[in-house]
Amino acid sequence: MLAVALLATGCTAIDYDRAPPPDFPKLEVVVIPTGFWETQRICGGNLLFTVIACVQPNYETKTCPIYTTTDDEIIMTHERDHCRGYDHYFSKCDPEDSMCGTWKKYKETRDESANNPRDSR
């Protein structure tokens, strides 16, 4: 049944052969139980592509909220592994679909801010 649910939601397996970026930070996991529709809104799901859980890392606060409609241990392990920097098979280091990408984008944004301080006049 769980396998059917995972396939129906488009969830793919974690690629444990590809390590997280070496400088990926340790994030504190924060589980936030949400209802079905709230999870769809937060996680970008819809009736054709439903989502049962997602993470939205906050590198500033070093937290990794998991928004979830379930407490299923397999799903929660999957999401916690994202919080540790692991990505799905076939994902690229894209800020829209991977932990590697969100971390890379955060570092670039932080570096740009450091290199372009605001005018203090």
C-alpha cells in the first residue's frame, strides 16, 4: 500500500550513493503536522500530483521544517534524509528540486550580499 502511495505522489527514492555537499550544514528537524490541503499549498501539490510531505530548509536558522500529513516512519525517514542533504535519484543540483540546489543558491545569495554591502549613506 505504501509503495502505491509513493508512486501516486511521484515520490522517488533517496540516492544514498551520492553524498550531500561536503559543506552541507547540520539542520535541526522540526516536524509540522499539516492537513492535506495545507500540505498541497506549502509543498506545491495539487489534485493531479499530491504531496504527503516535504521539507523547506531554512539555512539562516539552521532548521529543516518537515510539513507532513503522516507520521509513517518510512516517509519521515525519507524527509529527514533530505534534511541531512540527500537528494532523489535523477535530481540535478537545481534550486527548485534538490537540497544540493537550495544550499548552492543560499550560498550564492549570501556571497552576493557579502560582496555588495548596501550603501550606508
